[in-house]
Amino acid sequence: SYVLTQPPSVSVAPGQTARITCGGNNIGSKSVHWYQQKPGQAPVLVVYDDSDRPSGIPERFSGSNSGNTATLTISRVEAGDEADYYCQVWDSSSDHPGVFGTGTKVTVL
Amino acid sequence: QVQLVESGGGLVKPGGSLRLSCAASGFTFSDYYMSWIRQAPGKGLEWVSYISSSGSTIYYADSVKGRFTISRDNAKNSLYLQMNSLRAEDTAVYYCARSARDSSGYHYWGQGTLVTVSS
């Protein structure tokens, strides 16, 4: 089955840039979606289809996807960005196609 | 506004059954694909099951195949997850989520319902 690998944690100072990677075999051929989850809350979609943002999501959140790595970039990090982040794809070649990444805890120093 | 409200969670003994429901409102339910996603305490997100807008296409994670059944009633704007032969490792918060197509992201999520499997 398809596996998405994320770093367990990323630390960043306020105002700096956080980059969260999501590795998967030829992930560049798939649409990647990113979710933010704060403690006790349901996940929130922050980037879909590699690089699009839902309405209400700040422009500070951006995404890219190529080769074997997709990346979520958070620019000008704020304290409120501290959360768990998950990537997700749909593996249409599988009979269990929904796949989430392992998750990354972003800590704002 | 779009709302997804899960219900039916609770405490159940190993080997028992539970039926989760997800009530949808604020959109044309029959136009959208739906999924169940769960999160064990302190763990990451795990995709569980998917059903197409008409109900004609269904997928399951290997971990639940043969034990869980997803269904929907478009006339009642409701999604269901019948869970049988429950195990301790099924303990999790279960979310229903909406997508515009199978490969699109989940733009809307419910608040989740907690299922605890314990003797």
C-alpha cells in the first residue's frame, strides 16, 4: 500500500518560514492535500490539489509537489500556527485508496 | 452553512457492535462523496472508508475490511458506519468528511464521535 512519510516534528521561530515535507513514491503524479489539526479539534484543510488554498486560509500557507516530495510552506509563522499537520493523497491504483501521512508537529519557539 | 454532525459513539465491549451516523446539512448531500476517518488517542489520522455520491463505489481500509460497513441514505442526508467485531485497536475519534470527488481533499469535517472498545 502507498506510504506517505513526514518528519515527526519541525520547530520554527515566529516570523520565520516552516517547511513540512511529505514523501511518497512518485507523489508528484498525485494531488496532495494538507490539513492542520489543533488539540481537541477536527482537522482543517489548508491546501488542496497541491497548491490551492480554501477560502479563509491565509496566503502564508502554500504548497508544492514534484517528484517524490510534496511540501507545505508556512511563511511568517505565527504562534497560532502551532499544530499537527498531515498530508493526504488518493491512491487510485489501490482498493484502499485513502492515505494520510504520518503527521508533523509544528512547534513555534 | 455546511454542517456534518456525527453521533452514535460510546463504550462497547470487544466483539461488540456500534453504528455511527453522520447527519449532513447546508448542501446537496447526494452530490458529494463521503468518508470516515478516525484518530486513535494520541495518534495520527487514519482513513477508514469511502462511499461515492450514489453509493455505488465503496472502499475500506484493510484494518476494517470485513468488519465495518459504510452506507448512506441520500433521502435522509445521512451517512452511516456499521462497526462489528470491534477490537481495542478500533478505539478512536471517528470523523465523517466530505469531498467533491474521490481524489479531492476533505473540505468539511464533522466534530467527531468517540468510540471506546474496552471490557
